[in-house]
Amino acid sequence: MNVKGGDVTGLRKIGIFLLTLKGPISGEVFKSLSEKEQEKVLVEIASPNPIAPEERSQVLDEFMHNLQSAGAYASGGMEEAQDLLQSAFGSLRAAETMTAKLESKLENKPFSMFNDADPAEIYQFLVAESPQTIALVLSNIVPDKAGEVLQRFQSRMRSQIAGKIATMEAMSPEAVQEVENVLVSRFKGSSGQAQKPTDGADILAKMLNKFGNKEDADGVIESMQQKHPEVANKIREGMFTFDDIVLIDKMEFRNEIVRLPSLSEHLATALKGAGEDVQSMFFDNMTEKQSSRLRSNLSEMGSIKASAVNEAQKAILEEVRELEESGKITISRDEEEVFE
């Protein structure tokens, strides 16, 4: 990390970065500093001056820029980079967010000009196109906006588009360029590289999460269940991740979630890969005895493989989904303001 220049001093940058890192990796970074640097950074960390959100954002943006400049993706690709970010920042959602930001800088995605357009305008522009063409466009723009556009179509057309997105395979740059040239006059050119395989189920899950009406989202999934049951299940899994547990009503969380049978075996492992907000959700809604025991279990655990964490989270999420389907819990997926 460049510790010179910018609006934040070098030592403060290091201090902010170390406070942002999670677990052992923070200690490893600290140990790499010289003794004098360690002393100065500790003084900076102990300073009563609060860390402003814009300071933290500046430091993390610089970290991503340096990661890109160092060629961090030369051997392992974006998946390896996301693993690094998840290890550093604790939360899979935080890692995905940062990876997406960096990925957008590394590649000039097709149809990116639609990201600045109004959803209603995009819908009017695409309404007469084929489901395949619409699916191609929506799968290449940000999920929030794509979800708003998809929801504007009639249910039958919506289901056809969703099916194309979920089962979409990678297309050649030439084919994508041809479609983009037809749709957009201000074509900026492609990278000339083969497109990476598209995870259509994941893209569609993110779109459906932005539907204001849960019944509409369920209708899209049900329409795919007959022809593509495995894809439909993958979409359901993608629509609710372990980090989304914080979206559950607190009263319902206390009454239902903390009593799940899977917690006794899987919770400590699952929380090893979760962010602080998810951990706090459990700690704050458990009894003092339960919370103390969980903290003890977490402190005694060593390193855990990401695959083990994912399996533990999956086991808990299966029971959470059953509760949602039965109507015992409510998950607030939209961003509507809630008054308590």
C-alpha cells in the first residue's frame, strides 16, 4: 500500500487498514512492519480521533487499486482474489462487493451504458426484443437495475427471460458485439477476450432479490421448476445468503432462529466466515449463557477451511428457508424504511 500522498497520512492508512482486517491476517500484516513502524502505527490506532467513513473508503479503494496494479489476478483469477478479500475482511458479502467494484475496473463489460439509464427507459428500449436478447442485456448490467427492468415485463415474458438468464452460456465476443452494435449506437468496443462463463442462476437470484413483490419472484422460480429444477434450487440458494440473516425481524429471530436444531452443531463454524453484523445478531439475541458459550467456542477454534464454513452455513440456511416458506419469519429484502 502506498503510504505517501493522498488525504490520509501513511501511518493512519496502515492503522485504518489493520483495524478493517479480520482475524489472524491482521496480525500477520502487523508483524511484517519494522519495530519502529509498529510503535508508530499503534500510537495512531490508539488515537482518539475517529475514523471517518470517507477515510476508510479511501484506504480500501487504494488497497484495491494496488492489488490490481500488482497483477494479483495473473495466476488465480477473480475467484482467488475474492478468497483473499474474504479472508481479509471477514464477510463474504463485503468481499463480493469489493470484488465487483474491482472487476468493473478490470473489464469493459458490454451494455454498461445501460447502468446509467432509468429502468423505465431500458424497459421501453427492450420491450420489443426477443427473450434471448433481453436476457443478454440484463445479465450484463448491475443486478439492482436489471431486477427493476425485469419486473416491468408481463409474467409470461418475465418467465421466458428468466429462463434464458438462468441457463445462459458464455457467448463469443463477436456475437455479443453484434447484438450490442444493433442495440447501441455508441458502441465502445470489446476487449477481444473470450467472455468468462456466466453464472446465470446467481445473476437472476440478485435480480429477483430486488423485486418489491415476493410473489412475483416466487412465480419466476416456480415457472422454472418443471424444466430446470436444479437451476431453480440454485436460484433459491442465491436469493438468501448467510449474511442476509440480519434482515430477519429481531423478535422472530429470538423466537425461531436461535432455536434451530442445526445451530448446536454448525453455528460456531458458520460464524467463522461471517461479518461482525451477523455475529452480533446472534450474540445480541441469545441468552447470556448461550452467548458466552458461543464466544468461547469461537475463540477456541483454529483455522477453518472455507468449504467447511460454507457447508455449515448451508445447513443453517436450509432450516431458515423452511421457516420463511412456512410464514414463521419475514425477511425484509427491499430497502423500504421501517419505523419501530
